[in-house]
Amino acid sequence: MDARGDSEIPDFGDPALDARRARWTSALTGAVLALAGVAAAALRASGSAPALVPAAYALGAAVCALASVLGSRGRTRRALWLLVVGAMVMALGDQFD
């Protein structure tokens, strides 16, 4: 029997696989946040909230949709920052409510 097993070999990961995971994660997260922002904008627009509230949700959703597109093209660092900005804009709209 061999003294070396498969579990003893360190797994450093494939950089291409890590990049692919990052692309899918940023694209899907951007899409989910964009859908949530559109839904929140639609709900707030039909209510008695000030006009700034649905506009902030819609703007945040647009930024998250842009982040989703950038993430799917491999610009994951920019997509991450845009996701943060989009979520912050939507949170600002929530504060105005």
C-alpha cells in the first residue's frame, strides 16, 4: 500500500474554476438584488410614499443590474463595488420611507 493518500495532497484549487464561480456569483447576486429593487419600487410607487422612495429603489436596482452584467463578463471586482453601491442606494430609499 501506498503511504500517500488523496487526502494528503493539498488542494490549491483551480484559478479558472474560482474565477468562474466569482462570475456566476456576482451575476446571480446582481440579478436577485435588481429584481428585489424593482419589486420594492413597484410596491412603493403604488403606495403613499414620497416620489423619492421608489426612485431610489429603481436607481439601486439599475445599478445592481449593471453590476450583474459586469459580473457576467468577468469584471467581478467592479461588480462587487456596484452591488454595494446599489444596495446602499436602496437602503437610502428605505430611510426616506
